[in-house]
Amino acid sequence: MSVINIHRLDELEIKMLTHLQRDGRSSYTSLAERCDVAEGTIRKRLRRLQNRGVLRIKGVADPARTGMDTAAVVWLRVERGKLMDVAAQITALHHAHYVAYTTGASDILAIVTLSSQDELMRFLTYDLGSIKNLTEVETSMVLKTYKQPYRWAPWSSGAPETSAGAGDTFEPDEIDLKIIDYLEQDGRMTFVTIAEALGITESTVRRRVTAILESKIMEIASIINPARVGYTTAAMIGIKVERARLQTVVQELTGLPEVRYLALSTGKYDLIIEVVQESNENLLDFLVGRLEELPGIIRTDTHLLLKLSKETYNWGVAHKHQAT
């Protein structure tokens, strides 16, 4: 059994991460000024956080703006003795960007992002249908996502939600899509590196990245790994809610720092949330003290996440958005 090396964030690192979650491409000079330390210290600390798996800085495209606006949570049951093999096959599927081993009524949980309901049907029929030893597949369509894991922070405020951009009519061309692809790999990749890779000038890359970010088609996310900063217990919780109180419950859950993911869904649950805690005892306190006392919640089903096999945010781009 692998042991997670926990990194306790100090005051300087919390300041750095707070600023980076507002602007993932903030320069070392700017971070140093804001944190009142030397630029060399910022470089060293940031490198350490990344090397220890605490932080990833990635470009995350808005799936609604790139045509990838169909998402679903898929609950899967597997034949005994085949769990590891099946999980590896699901993890390898491009459209599955979140895959975890779970307890409870399912063995594996996957979140998928696709371009249409037709593509989701093909995914369920052919991609999952070709995997042997799956005994049960249940799908919850995501109607709306209120909270995304890549904005989570272990302090009360977290990262601010992005507002709608002024450039809603921005249509990326072939070069823009290639730049987006590079930023998805490394959100702080330099303009020079991207320019050399694409054979264009640095000023062109700078101008295009500025336009991409201002249009809100992409943001540069500073993604904190909960387990690496001490939040080693995670659960996906399905919630059934009184219809009349749905919006009130959503507002309450959105404000809770323990809630890393929150989605409105179809199927057996009205809401699906991911919760991270520092221990099983803290998770129990959350379930009993927070959820049970929240008016409007009818019942909850808790799926403890035993291991996270995959968590990526490069959803892709629908064919209709790809330049020809």
C-alpha cells in the first residue's frame, strides 16, 4: 500500500497559491512583489510544490465554449477479481477524464465529457461495451456543474468563479487551438516555447494567448492536489433533494470548502458532490453534522473514493470547432 507524502503548506505558499489561483500565469516578479519575498524564493517554492505533486498549473478550456458540453457520471460494477484490469481500460479512454475506485453500490466511478448525447451513447455502447467483465453500468447525466475540482483550495474562500467573458463570440482558429493544446499541457509554458513549436513570432503568441484568456474560452488553473496537502479522505456523495429547496441546497453546498465538485444530475440523484477531508472521522462529521442538518436533503449515498486513477482537464474540442 502506497503512503502519501503530505506537504504542510506554510504562510508563504498559501499566499502564492492564492495569487496563482487568480492568475496562473502571474510572473515570478509579480508573485515576489505580492508576497514580499525575493523572486528566487518564489521560483524555488513553486518548483518544489510542483515536484512534490502539490500543484499543477494547466490551461482548462470551457467545455461549453469548445462544444464539449455533454457530461455524465458513470457508476460501474465489475466481476470479482477483474477490478484492476477494468479500471485500467476505463482510465485509458480519452473521454473519461476522472476515474476512481469506490466503495458502496459501485466499484468504479468515471466522469466523462463529450460533444453530444449521441457521442455519449456511442461511448456507452461501444467504448464501455467493448470492455469485458463489466456487470452493470448506470449513468447520471450532468445538467449543470456548479463547482469544479480544479478551483478547489484548502482554505475557506477558494478560487473565485470565473465570470462570463466579453468575448463570447470569439472563435478559435487552427493556431488558437494548437496554443490551447500547449497550455493544457503546461499553463505557464512561455510564449517563446510555444512560438518556436508553432513556427510563429512570440508577439503573435502573446497576442493570441491574451485574446484566448480574455474571451474566457480558457483559464489557467492552479490545481491543488488535496491528498498532498493532508486531505487524504475523499468521497463522492449522491444526494436526493426536495425540489422546492433545490436552489437553496445548491447555494449552501457551493459555499462549503469541503465540497470540491458539485453537479446537478439526472437519474437516482439530484446532486452529486465530491468531498475531501483530512480523515474518515472528519468525513463522518461532515455527513452527520453538515448534510443531515441541511434542510431539503431527503437522503444521501456515500461512495468512499479508495484511489483516484485519473484526473485530467483536457476535454478536447468538438469537430465543429476544429479548423479545417
